[in-house]
Amino acid sequence: MAFGRPRKLFTEAELYEYAVGALARRMRSVAELKRLLRNRVEADTEFGKTLVELIVVRLKDQGYLNDARYAAAFSSYRRDNEKFGRMRVVNDLKAKGVHGDVIEKAVSSAYDEVKEETLARAYLSRKRLQKPKDRDQKQAARIFRQLTRAGFRSRTIFAILKKWDVDEETLSELESETPAE
């Protein structure tokens, strides 16, 4: 049975340098950074918890760590570059540990001026998804699922599929599978 190397425990200065380096590589939420720092100290001890909190407060005071700024940048990036819908961005930010109020403000400011159908069409073109062939239910269902995963509302997805002349039978089957919004 192999044993790993003993973990190196960081001092306050080393932990701070590690945190700054992690933030230099990419923006992180407070919760993400805390998770990262807990792996570098004995998180189950009172000293470790206090040290992580001390570093986080110090980074916040210096302006290196700000969840509101992080959520705003994340939302606009996912909207502009990856063409994701509002619900996908909300779920991703929740997974990153950002507070609900901060998420709501950032996402609403990023998505208020955006027409969802236009964004969904841009997503389809980015993924090179095209109108399903004649009565191809599998292709229509695949497009529906992909747009749902990308964070678009079912109302928008059905509008696109209706404009593509997907038959009513397929649309009613997809609608029966869809949870109520």
C-alpha cells in the first residue's frame, strides 16, 4: 500500500502568496478560494479556519476578491462568448458558491437587454446545429435537450422549433417531457 507525501502546511505569508497566485491565474469566487485554501492548511483545526478567513478578508480589503465583480464578469463572458442562456449562468454561479442576491443582480444586468431567441440562435450557430431534416424527431429532441442544457426557457426553444416547421406531434411529445416553468 502506497502512502502519499506528507502535506506541507503553509504559513500565513505562504498561504497569502498562494491565494494571490491563484487569483492571478483566473478570477474566483470567495467560496472557490476558501475551498482552495482549506486544502493547504489543516482545515479542521481552529487555527486553519482562522487563517483562511484572515487571508480572505485581507484579499477583499485589497480589492482582489469581490463576488459581485466576479459574477458580473462571469455572466457577461458566458453570454457573449459561449452564448449560454440565463438559467445556465445562474446554475453555474450557484455551483461556484456565489450568493443568490449577487447572482440575481449580475445576471439580470447582463441579460436584461438581450433577446433570448437571438441568443439561442447564436448558440445553435456556434454549435453548428441546423434545422432538423423532414420529420426527424430524434434530431429535434436532441436540439431541444441541448438548448435546455444551455439554459434557455422552453418557450423560446418551442418558438425556434415552430419556426423550423417541426411537426406538432414532436412538439407535443417534447412539451409533455418539459417541467413547468
